[in-house]
Amino acid sequence: MSGYLNNLLGWLGSYLPQDEQGWIEDMRIEAQHVPNGLARVGFLWGGVQAVFGEIIRRHIGPRRLGQGLLSLALLLLCTGGVLFATGMEDPRVRMTFYSLLTLYAIAGGLCWWALDVMKRFVLFCAVALMGIWIFLGLGGAASLVLPLGFLRAFSIEQAAMMVCLYIIASYLTWVEGAARA
């Protein structure tokens, strides 16, 4: 196994510029001094992870990688949410979940496509959800046959989630700007 990882480390190192491959060769030489077995495999595995991370950082970039991971997370949230919501008995609550999952799916698509547009979208959604929370608390909706307590708690919770998405998108916008500073 350590021979395979040593070869993999050398192969991955070939994807880096020639002047930055020295540390990889040093790691391969150092691995020969680590006792055989699990310790050597662990050392080489850590080297493979470091080289792979460097390749990803150079060829994809932290911002694009973060956008992809956030989009994937939102897609998984929507998939799990749809599976969860199909088992709900109350059609009004189920429709609330479906509506909100649509907003998350749009946010995920916007995250992949244009991060600045996604920031504006989730900020608008957060303000709208806080408006729903206020409207349901005013008593004007008391005549409606809705689970008001649930909808009120759900809307403020989702507004907070949208604010979190805004903060994440703001960080992703900033992350590559720091490298140039």
C-alpha cells in the first residue's frame, strides 16, 4: 500500500509547476525513514491529501470550490426535504415545505451561476420571511385556518437560514480577494 501511495504522490506532484515539486520529493524521501506499516501509509496518505489540495487550490480555486460545495449542499437539502415532505399529512404544511424548498433550489442554482445575484436573492427571501413572521403575529391572519404557531416559527427560522446563506455567500465573494491583497 505504501508503494502505491508513494507512486500516487509522485504522479500527483507532476501536476504542479516544476519549481514547486521539491517538497513532494522531500516527502517521498522522508517516507522511506518512517517505519513500515500503518505509520508510513498514514504519512504518505497525508502527503497525497496535501498535494491533491494544492492541485485543487491552483486549478479550481477556493471560491469556485466553495460555490460548488454550497450548491451541492443546497441540492442535497432540497432532495432530503422533498423526501421528508412527501410523508406529511397536512397538505398546507407540505405545500409550505415545497415552496421553501423551491427557494433553496433557486438559491443553489444562483450560487453556482452568480454569487452576487444569490446574495441579493437570499437577502430578499430573508426580508420576505421576516415580513411573513410579522404578519402572522399581528393577528390579521387569525381568521385563516392555518397552523399559525408552526408557520410563524418556521418563517423566522428560515429567515435566519437565509441570512446564514447570505453570510456564506459574502465570505465566498471575499475569499479570493484576500489572496490578492
